[in-house]
Amino acid sequence: MSLSSDATSRHFSGTHPEREGWRQEGRDSVVAGSGALGYTVVPGRIEKRKNRDSGSPSLRGTPPALILPSDVLEIVQVGLIQLGQEQVLIQPVNNSQGSLGGQEHLIRRKWSLTPSPSVEAQVPRQLCKVLTEKQKPRRGRRERRDAIRLTSERTVETLVVADADMVQYHGAEAAQRFILTVMNMVYNMFQHQSLGIKVNIQVTRLVLLRHRPAKLSIGHHGERSLESFCHWQNEEYGGARYLGNNQVPGGKDDTPPVDAAVFVTRTDFCVYKDEPCDTVGIAYLGGVCSAKRKCVLAEDNGLNLAFTIAHELGHNLGMNHDDDHSSCAGRSHIMSGEWVKGRNPSDLSWSSCSRDDLENFLKSKVSTCLLVTDPRSQHAVRLPHKLPGMHYSASEQCQILFGTNATFCRNMEHLMCAGLWCLVEGDASCKTKLDPPLDGTECGADKWCRAGECVSKTPIPEHVDGDWSPWGAWSMCSRTCGTGARFRQRKCDNPPPGPGGTHCPGASVEHAVCENPPCPKGLPSFRDQQCQTHDRLSSKKKGLLTAAVVDDKPCELYCSPLGKDSPLLVADRVLDGTPCGPYETDLCVHGRCQKIGCDGIIGSAAKEDRCGVCSGDGRTCRVVKGDFSHSRGTGYIEAAIIPAGARRIRVVEDKPAHSFLALRDSSKRSINSDWKIQLPGEFQIAGTIVRYVRRGLWEKISAKGPTKTPLHLMVLLFHDQNYGIHYEYTIPVNHTAENQSEPEKPQDALFLWTHSGWEECSVQCGGGQRRSVVSCTRIVNKTTTLVNDSDCPPASRPEPQVRRCNSHPCQARPGRKV
């Protein structure tokens, strides 16, 4: 593992005031001790203290809450606090008198898009870091070869695990409610139109740990903790099972696979050091779909947890920091290296660089797990569809930020949507972390906070799941002859999904096979035509290039120059509808070899059952099995008649033998007929493709069917023992009934030349010859009858077989006596 380049963020969300060292020095200053730098605020000016500690790189961090006691507010008339690139302007509110004995002040945040070199050089705060996998550089052409067609949306089936310390801090019920609210905010951020592609963050399982498992090691060292969690979740969710006595809200035994896993903890971690620091999030770059890299580690830092998880999931989905791209650096977006203080997560958008990073990741093969949503995800945890502030009052949000003894500071109610101010029991002053309250928080009569402003309430649409509109018309076929491809589209707008509603399941584009009239004989193959019409060489000489198929790249166009064996890459992909190979039925669509379902839909998983019914259950046909063994005589013996309509035909010899399998239909098409033994291969017989296999003395015949005419299965014997054959096929269950209802048709007779016997030996001793008798034989219903030779074709009459006979020596006869 290695760390990516300096694409780190400084975002000020605030968690531990006691750790960060904010402290009051007298009545006329507030000191912000933030690790590497500190600033002293005095009336009307700002002074920088000397750097006491160079600090160390940290990750997405949480600086302190801004604590402004009332006595300080009385003294500070106008002040400017510079925190990195963030400026906080303090100025009094006209004619306002606070209940705490001091004048109320307005806190304004100003974001500087131009970083200060001096500040940047001395503030090495790296508050978000991604772990990347060391990989060998890949050639550009290889990247194009791995491309996957981009669709309008993806679903990330997400596991969320709450650490035991978080469950203990909030309580199990409150922790569950808090996490679901946070994940709803994350979901909405990934639905933002600026992302270009809708990414549905679907929580398929939420686990609340009552205790930390022994195999799960979470400590201050962030990288080790992330690695431990990744191994643990992979072990636990490789198979479906419960986690001891841990609570699993909304879970089922049959758990769908996990595309991404998020672990939320209150343990303060640092990326490379075994000590606390400002890190609040770590993720593997592009780790989604990888068994041990699809993980995010996030610190429970209060209301900013949603932003942390969304940002880190962005890394997991292949997004770099915007600062890594010169065209997007210095702007305020979700993947910015800088967190914009005071911005509501619902008001943030994705940069064009994040959108490009995501598209490139989704086009790569490492994201293939997102192409399919497991059907079991219908049991996914339901996220709340209301605005998050409708679930948490202002005081409850203060308790999340500052503990259970905190309440909302009422005298700041008129400014609450700009920043949430809280009062902790026992404190004399209100405090804030500069973050606005959650959207939906009440800020007055019939008003609520939306994107940092107090606005009139508008009705929240009901929970509505999306549904598809009807399919559009099919496109034109990609070819004018032979087999091609076409497509049609539909939209998820009938109705469109409402807030919290699920997107339409399935694909928005469907491809299907289209059949055209057969191509004229002699026409080059579709792949050859593409080679010949390629713009680089087509003007020189037609036929100069011939197509070649590279096994592991069947949908790239490779062509071989005339007289050369080495194929050249001519195009990144062949035209839609090009067969993946010369003998394959699969087709290339958008550069990918796609299987064709029995329903004619490209990419469909539909298959024929044994009866030939598409997506059937195999109950509409019956299996016919039989065995045949015959060892007498020489010539063709009929073993069985396979009727028309048969499917899944399989004939196999029990043991290797010197006999031969033979097959013949009524139109005289055959295998191994008329005493001619053929080479193994594929043959068109009885309206189906028959495959004949011979390995040594062992033979096998198979056909998918259905047959259009009866098939005669025969065995050609040569006086050697045949060990028997086994055959089986399927026929419709109503096949017999249909035959009985119709007039019985006479079976077609077969007329074959056979060796029906042997002539007498030419001599009685001393070695002679005997010749076989070649006769014309009529075969009907396994009955053999000798007929006139004129009934058999003379051209196929075999030569008689010749064998030696009477090889014993002749005995001399005694002479005659005179």
C-alpha cells in the first residue's frame, strides 16, 4: 500500500475542544492552539504566534469548536480569525443584547479560493488521505479493452457497521436512528445531478456491535484498523450468518453480497501513527468490489459524519481529491481537499473532475460488481425519507455535538440556520462548531432550515418508488443480412422516484438479436467486411486484410495483412452484432461479448430447459432411455428409431468396440452409412445439428434438436463383440397421445447393402478363400428382410470381404494295388 499524493484536505468540522487546546488568555484574547499553528484574536486585528510544533500529516480532521464566552464578545468589536484558508469574521449585531450578559455577535465565514503560500507551507494538515494499491502501469490500449458500457445508474450494496464504543455512547436505538439518518444524507449527496450518474447507496445491512469481536482490531493506527476491518468483514460476510449476540437491525439470514463496507467508530485514529490525531476518514482508492479493499473507516464526528462517509465512499469509487486536478483545484465541492466550513452537506455538489473520475472507474472491469444488484437486496434496510432535521431537534443535534448535557442556545435562534449554537450544562457561555443545523430543523413558526437559511416549510413529497415507462421502439438492425443486434430504451419516470424512494430495478437499455435474410453465398464474413472497409487500407486493395479473432479479445477488430500471420489491432471494438467467434452464437455489443438468452435478448440469462422451453421447468417433456446390445452377424443393425420432435439426443458406447455408430434420416442424410466411415465433426441431419465424436474405438453422438423427421440409430458390426450402447432423448409429454389421435403412419423403410453371409470356401484344403455375400436389405421397425439388389443404390454397393479358409494341408491318398 502507498499513500496518494498531497491530495489532502483541511476541513474544520470540530470534535474535541479539549484535545485541540482552545483556551482563553485573559479577557482580551482567545487562543486557538490547532497543532502546528496558533492564532491570537485581539480587538480589530489578528496576530500569528510562532510555530511551536511542526506537527505531522493527518487526515480528514476535526478542529475545535469555536468557543466565544460572553465576556470576550463584549470586548471584541470586530475580529478576524484566519484558520488555514478559512476566515471567520466577528462583528456585533446592532442593538442586540444577549441573555448571557454580553452583546450578540454575528459570525461570518469567508472561504479563500486563493491559498496563501505562507500559510500553506506551515500548515501540513492532511485531513483526508486515501490508500492506493501499488500497480504496474497499464497501456492505454489495455484500458480501452477493459471498457464497460456506462449506464445511467449504479447501486452500491453497502454494509454499515457501528463500533461498540459508538453504540455505547449513543445507545443502541439512538445509534441506529443516527446512522440511518446519516446514510440518508449520504444517499442524497450521491443522487445530486452534478454527479452525472445516479449512484444508489443502498444499505443492505446495518450491524450494531455490542462488543468488539476478537478478530477486529481497532486502534489509533488508522491504516492497520482499516486493514483489520476489511479482513473481518470479508470473513463474516463471505457467508450468511449472525454475529453472535450483536444486534442486526433489518437483517436476514440470506444476506446479499457487499459492494462497499463502512465502519463507524468513536476511536480517534491517525493514518500512519499509533496515536490520536485529526484523522476522521480513510478509504482505499477504487476499492469498491475488491474483497479486501472495499472499505471505509470513519470517525463519529457528529453532524459531519455524512460528509465524511460520502467523501470516503467517493474515494472508494475511484474519485481523487479535486486538488489533484488543476482544473478543479481550489473550489468548493464534496471531493475538495478543503471542507467548506458552514456549508450544509445538502448544499454541496460534485465537481466535473469527480464526475470524470467516477465515469472512468465505472467503465473499468474492477467495478463489475456494480452491474448487477442481488435480488436479495429487496430486504435492504429502509432509509428514512424525511429531512434529517425532522428526526433531530436543535437540542438533540447539540447533544450529538457536545454530549448529553447540551441544549440549543435559544438566544441565538434568529441565527441558528447559519450556525448551530449550543449551551452545555455548567458552562457560562454558548459554543458552536460553525456548522449549520441539519436540513429540516425548525427555526420558527412554519419555518425550517434549508441549506443554511431559514425558509418557509414546503410539503415533503410522499415516499414514491420509481417505475419504468413503456419500452420505446426497437432500433434498426445493425446488419442488413444474417444475424445482427438492435436495442430499445425506457425511462424511469412512471413515476420518477421520490425522496427516499428506490430507483427502477433493471436496465434502461435492452439489446436483442435481429434476424435478416441469409447473406449471399460467397460474401465475406461480417468481420472480414469490417477489415476490408477499414479506412486506412481499403483504398489500396480490396481483400488486403482478413479478419482474425484473438481468443481473449473477441470483440476487438484484429486483421491480418495478406501473407502475414501476425494480426494487427485495427479498431478497439467490432460493430454491434459481430459474432464473438467463427463458430459461436454469442454476439459483440458495445465491445463486449454477450451471451444470447433463449428469449433472444442479448445479455439475458434465460435458458431452455431440457424440453426446449425458454425459462421452463422441465415438466413439459419426458425422458426416453434405452440400451442396445447385439453381437451377432455382420453389417448394419437398427438399434432404435428416434421420433421427430426429439431433443437432447445422446448416444454413447458403453465401452470401446470395433463396431461403429451410424445415423440416418428419411432424406438419406447420414453418418457412417453405406459402409463409409466418416471423420468426427458436425452434420446437418433431420433438421438439427448432430455432433459425432470418436476417440480411438469409443464413439458418441449428440444433438440439441428438435428433429424434424425420425432418426434411425444403427450399429455397424464386424463379427466383433459390441459391448452395448446407451441412448436417451426427450419428447413432449403429449407425444404419445398425439400419435394415437392421428392415423398411424408407416415407418420409412431403409434399404442398405449388408454382408448377409459367406460363400463356400474355394478349396477343401491347402488354403483357399471365401467371399462375403453382399445383399440388399430392407429395414423397417428393427426387422431386417433381404430384397432384390435393384432396391439398393448400385454406386454404394461395397466390395465383398475376403477371408482365408481351409488352410490345413491336404492329406495324400493311398495308391492303387495292381
